[in-house]
Amino acid sequence: MPVADDFEQATVTLPKPEPGAVQVRNQWMSVDPYMRGRMRDVKSYLPPFALGEVMQGGAVGTVMTSNDPRLKEGDTVVSMFGWREAFNAPADAPGLMKVDTTALAPEMYLGVAGLTGLTAYLGVQEVANVKQGDVVFISAAAGAVGSVACQIAKIQGATVIGSAGGAEKVEFVRSLGVDTVIDYKAEPDLTAALQRAAPQGISVYFDNVGGAHLEAALAVAKPFARFALCGMIDGANDSASAVHGLVSIVRKRLRLEGFITSDRFDQIPRFLGEMVPWIGSGKIKSAQTVDQGIEHAVDAFLKLFHGGNVGKMLVKL
């Protein structure tokens, strides 16, 4: 488990941006579970964070100074230059993009209309191919990705079972229109609880957790069920974490597919084309847990591993 002493807060002076560059003051920054994986010196789909360098992550801010005609002062931009209050960057830097805030609040581009929402959308729509009549089990249903996945699955006509920990989170998930909510903290046997919720079995599992939730899904899955594996936060800080019951994959002819959102950035226009109207019509609700000030960024990050957030975890700068 990361601790506060693993991080250092630094103060620097930004020069004026060079020609072709802009200076951005961040308004909001995101903390996400995937960042824990980049704190290991192992080969993965993204390089590990470098010691002594600024943490990277999603942020949304305002262009304060521009030396490039593609962006003007006052534009709202999203970037992956988070964990800082301000930065200079080339106007064409990867991940730096102007966004429209006439229909959505800026912070939504870090949540339901950002990579969080895109992850849920891709997992439900493309990887699991959820359709009417499916019985869908979603772990961490009160979290940033899980809460959006629940709502998209309901839009597709599925019966949705969500898992969350504690009365407050259970009530939140229920407010999303989920058919059944399991309070895994109150259940001595998660597999038995899922069997009661889905006596005929589940046809889809959207995995944000791994561990006991994945084991329960394997046990209760129907033959030919589809699993969209997006994150396994249960094992983020425990290298000895193991999952039992994998023989079910063969016996039930299950399809398990892990996916990384960055592989499918070409789907962003289609995603926004559906998500923005869903948000506007109230079909998709957004929930956020907000900490104030960059000095609390580490606290916000660590809350992810203790269940301290409902919906998207953000830091307002």
C-alpha cells in the first residue's frame, strides 16, 4: 500500500511558454486506480512513473497564456499533465485537447465524459456486448467506472446486479436503477449472495475488483458467459493475491477479455456522441467525491484503496 511519505510536494516557477506552447492552470485533477500499477518497475502497457518526476494523470484546466494559434487564452483543455497546479506544454502535445463546456461541466471530462466513462462504455458495449435480456454482474458498482457501467447496461436492457460496500454505497447504486445490490461487506459468502441474486446464473461480468468477486462470478456464470476485465484493485497492493475456480473457464466455455481503454481511443467520437445526450436526458447520472487542494492529492489517491469514494474521485485545485 502506498503511503504519504512515498510522495514529495515541490514548488517550481514556470517560465513563459515557448513559441508553439501554452501555459495552463489546472482546475481539476483526477486520481485513478491504474496509477498504482505505474508505481511498479515492471513492463506494462504504460511505462512506470519515474522517481523524482511529476506524477502524470488526467486534469482539466484553462489556457492562461498561448503562443500557438490552435489554442487561445480562456480555452478549456484536458490533459495528462495532472498532479500539478499549472504547466507549460506544446499545443499539440499528446493528450492535450480542447473541450466544449457549453453542455457539460469541465470536471465531467475527467469522469462520465472522460476516460472513466469511456472505460465503462467500451467494457459494456464492445467487450461484453451487453444486450437486452442479459444478467450483468458489476463489481465496485459505486465506483467511478462501475457506476457508469451499471447505467449503460440498464440502457441496453439488461438486468443488473451491482456489488458495493456499506449502506451508503448500496443506496447510491440502488438510486442508479440497478435491479439488485449486494453489500459485500455484510455478506459472509459473496458467491452465495450472487447465487441468490441470479438463481439462473449471470451472462456477463464487468470486473473492477478481481479476488473474491471474480471467484463468485466464475462460480455463478452461465455457460458461454462473457467477462470484461477492466481492473483488479484487490490485487493492486498484494502480489500474493490469487483467484480460485479458474477451471470454470474451461468447463463453462467462458470468454474472459481484458481491455485497456487507450487501445480504443478511436471510439471517443462515438462514445461522446452517445454519452453527452444520455447525460443531458438524465439517463446517466454523475457522482463525484471531491478533495480540495493539491496538498490533498495523495490523500484522495489513497482513498481509492480503502473504499473512500463514491463515483469519481477528484481533486479541485
